[in-house]
Amino acid sequence: MSFLEVTAQLADGFLTTLLIFAVTLVCSIPLGLVITFGSMSKIKPIKWLTKTFVWIIRGTPLMLQIIIVFYGPGLLFGWRALDRLVAVLIAFVINYACYFSEIYRGGIESIPKGQYEAGQVLGMTKTQIFFKIVLFQVIKRIVAPMGNEIITLVKDTSLARVIAVTELVKAAETIISLKAIIWPLFYIGAFYLLFSGLLSILLSRIEKKLNYYSG
């Protein structure tokens, strides 16, 4: 097979990989913030339930979570099986939202209480203190760990193949099994390296722009 023929056959897998990456990122970032509020809640049952849920998700493999989301509803409740891609997206969003929530929580708790007190002395409301004093410091502190998770997400998209979703690796495996050629693996490896490299550059520039928030 020629390079162009392989590229054409990998195109659908490439788009699926990008879709999983984009949807997971767009949905898990705000959901992670909601989970953070739950884990920091002063209402003990909510705090306990949220922390337990996060502990379970972070303590089990994403691959297992994908399988449970896809097969679980049908085997446990007799419901109609979810679309394979939908099941993958649900599992990815929940998993990454839990990881992001812990990053958010660490960033918020790292801000000295004196800064909150100083804002109160100046007559600022809690909302004003958060958005005018705390928020950008938190963003600065979480850029690096968030970046690590985002780059991991690029590689984790390959786990979708566990329930036969044809993402990039699955598409390459199909070509290899049919045509008995191995070089498509190096091709998609270069894609992951390039994608991760571009994200690293982007995140590095964001981090540099936030350097003046050094509180």
C-alpha cells in the first residue's frame, strides 16, 4: 500500500481520535470544577460521596471503566446498549473530570488564607476575592499538572479500541492484519509525537504568559 492509501484508510480513525480528545477536554474541564466544589463542600454527605467517587475513578483503570460503561447498563439493568463511541466519551469525560477536580482542589487550597483575609479587609466580597485575587493564581499553579493530563489524554484515546471503536491505533491494526505491513505503526507513532509536541509548546507558552501571577 502507498503512503496516500494508508493515510486515506487512517482518516476515519484520525477523526475519531480527535473527537474523543476534543469532547473529553471540553466536557471534563467544567465538570471537574463541579466535582471540586462537591469534594470541598461543607456538607459532609456530599463531600464524602464525591471524594469516594473520585477515589474509585482514580483507583481503577480507564480501560475497565470503558468496558463497564458499555456493557454495564445492559448486563445489570437490561437496558439497550449504548453506542460504542458514546460509551467511550462518557467514560473518558468522567475519568478526566475526576483527575482535573483534584488538580483544581490542590490549586485552590494552595492559595494562602491571608490573601482571602486581605480581600475581606479591603471590603471585597467572596466572589470578588475569588475572581480578582485568587483565580489567576490558581490557573497559574494548575497549568503544568493540567498540561500533563492533557498530553496523557492524547495517548489514552487509543484505549477506545477495547470496545472496537475505530480510532487511530485500531485503524492501523486493521491495515497491518490485512496487508501484513508494519510501517503504519510508525506513522501513527509520529502523529502522537507531533500532537503531543504541539500541545507541549502551546501549554509552555500559556505558562510563560502567566508568569507574572507569581503570588
